[in-house]
Amino acid sequence: MAIIGEQSHQSQRSRQSGPTAKKKCKSNERKKGVSHENNKQHNPKVLIFFNFYFNSVYHYVLGLSTVLRYS
């Protein structure tokens, strides 16, 4: 019969194996909310907006320069 006070010991957190620097890098990324995958992805809506904005400003300036040149 088992005594109530005796239980198998379980650690509260699992240990990770590997170099310390690698573990610190991963924990810092989690704290900052940064990952390598997020850096590669871009928001297409923002890119479309800036593309439209750049093209409209470019054509406006191009139109002004031709008007000023021929006036």
C-alpha cells in the first residue's frame, strides 16, 4: 500500500537540450514577438497602397514638369 505523502517527483518545467546561446535567442525572439518567418512576409495591402501612392505622385510630378517645360 502506498503512503499518501509519497509521490513520484516531476519537474515543473521540461529542460531543453542544446547550446545556451540558441535557447537564449529563441526566448528573446518570443519575448520581442519577432520570428524569422515574420520578417520574410509582407502585408500585400500596404504594398498595394504604397505602389498606388508612389505611382500617383510620380505621374503628378511628371505632369507638372512637362507643363512647366512647355510653358
